[in-house]
Amino acid sequence: ACVRAVARRFEFVLVEGAGGLLSPLGEGFDNRDLLMALRARPIVVVPNRLGAVNQARLVLRALPRSARLQAVVVLVDQRAQDASARTNATLLAELEPGVAICRLPWIAGTKTVTSLPARAAKALDQVMKLLRA
């Protein structure tokens, strides 16, 4: 009820599922239950490195089909990129057709939102467009 009351005042409300989708929030319910009760659109945030495709697919598979088809996967680039970072988005798109995927670049030395590099601002704009779609 509290989240819904806040949501009425804003275009978007972000509820972080701390610990992961299946982490318990109390006795008998977890983040997935909260997501479904709120009828929220899942944003799956994964570090863009070796294992990212597996991690994203495990989370997507744990979602009900209706939520999975609405999901947005955000691959967050790391300071030091491994070889898989170049191909994770493409591979994930092939394995999970219909799921929206975008990359968020590593942002070094940024202290405030107003000092975001142009490429980071562009990536965040892309995420917002996917959420509005």
C-alpha cells in the first residue's frame, strides 16, 4: 500500500529487489511476490562480465511469462572488461528474443547526475525509452 501511494505521485517508481529476485522479504514472500503484487515491470541489472548471460537468464526464467516479456535487462559495463562483455548483449538477445536489452557504460569519476558523461546519459535515456514502450 505504501509503494502504491508513492507511485501515484510519480511517472516512475523504482523498487529495488535487494538481494535478488528470490530473496525473502518476510515469512512466505519474496521480491518476486512483491514485483507481481505491484504489477511492476522488471528491470534485471547484471554486471556485464563472464556469467552475465547465465545470471540474466536465471532471473528471467524465475519470472512468470507475462513479466518476462516485459523485462528490461541492463548490462552494466565494468571498469575492466573481459572478452565476454563485447558479446553478452548480442548473445542474450539471441537466446531471449523479445526481451529488451541495453548496456550502461562504466562511469569513472562521476560525482553527480549533472556531470554524467554524454554516453552514460544516452544509455539512461535508452533505458527510459524501453520502460515507456
